[in-house]
Amino acid sequence: MARRFRHRSILAAALSFAALGAFMPVQPAMAQSDEIQVYDGGLAEVGVINLTLHNNFTPDGAKAPAFPGAIVPDKSLNGVPEWAYGVTEWFEMGLYLPLYTIDKHRGAVLDGFKLRTLFAVPHADERRFVYGANFEFSYNARYWNHKRLSSEIRPIVGWHLHRVDLIVNPILDTEYNGVKNLDFAPSERAAFVISPKWRIGVEEYADYGPIRRFSRLGDQSHQIYAVVDRIADLSIEAGVGVGLTSASDKVTVKLILSRDLNKH
């Protein structure tokens, strides 16, 4: 009975945040991102602080800004330290600070910060079917996003099928300008479990445009990544992505390092 109550609490909290987010504004397609990751519902343990370092570099990307004054993706390094704290078995809070970019035009600049709330079924890595929802609230520099405030609504659905993991994040971005302007930017992951510590996989990151009318295929962003993961005290995820459309960066590489800071 207690477990059922916890699961209902997760759903109730997630639906409440989703209802709030629908009336907040969505972020349009951006050529660069501080975080390139598919969420699998994993949470920091209760009372544990986790630090994840996100870095991605675009050796061959768009040569023009996504909007006037925006950072040019080509040859840019983008990243952020992500601070997470396990509040309950099903709830984690996070802070992305500072978001940063180093590029050939501006040099090193700060892009803003993000607050995150993640709700997920407890002990997701031990379950066959996992689900949850993540909500991010961003304060942006004008050269990172043309809107000062934006948010992300990220549902999480996944299956651990013995040697294969399948995860889907049907993401909606908003700039608080109405439901019809929600931007559909899903990500998916299929990974093969080599051993308890190692996985190799394929990920896709896309941006179809506003849900009221998707962008033309050539204006949509689609990237496919080959990734490798090492799960340990210091977990590592590395990947190389290639663009499939003219609106996508041609090549992007990513590196994610994650470690619990106070786990005994």
C-alpha cells in the first residue's frame, strides 16, 4: 500500500508541474546545448549530493547564429556543472550553474542557470519498466536564448530488457507563450549492456518545431550519437554525434562525468 501511495505521489506531482508548464513559454530549436543526455529515471540517493559535469564541443557546426546576436555553434564548447540532491526516493532537485560557452567570436561567456525537479519511480535501474518526469526552469543570457526565461517538460519512459535498455524522452520546450507554441524536441536511447559497468548505445536528439505545425524536414534538427558508458564511482559517458539534416550541426562530441560527493 505504501509503495502504491508513493507511485501516486510521483504522478500527482508530475502532472501538477506539467499543468503549470503548459502555460509557461517554449524554447525554439537551438544549434547548441549545454546538456546532451537521455534521462533514464535514475535519482541520487536520499541525502546524497551528486555532481555531473557536462561538456560538448562542435568541431563542425552551423556557421550562422540561430537568431541575431546568438552564439555561433561552429567550434564552440558548451557545458555546465549539474548539482543534484536526493530529496526522497522518488524526488530529486538540481541546479545547473554556471552554464558556459567558449567560442571563437565571444571567447568565454556565461549563458545563465537552470533549476531542475525530477520525479521518477524509485530504484529505476532495478525495474523492468520505468517512468518519471523532469522539469527545468531556465534564466538565459540574450545570446544563448532570445527569451530571458524558458522551461523544459521532459517525460521519461523506459524498459530494462535484460541486456538491452530502451529509453524515450518526449520533450516539450516552452518560452511561456502558450500551449500551441510548445516545441517538440524528443530524445531516445537504445543501449546494450556489456557488463554491470559497461554499456554501448545509440541516441537520437531531434527538434521538430512547434506542435501546432512541425517545421519542414530540412529545418528540423536531427542528430544520431554513438555512445559508450562506464558506470563506477566516477561514471563516464562519451559520444560522437552526426547531423542528419541541413539544420543540424554536422559533428558534435560530448563528455559527461558524474560522481556522488558525500556517499559513504
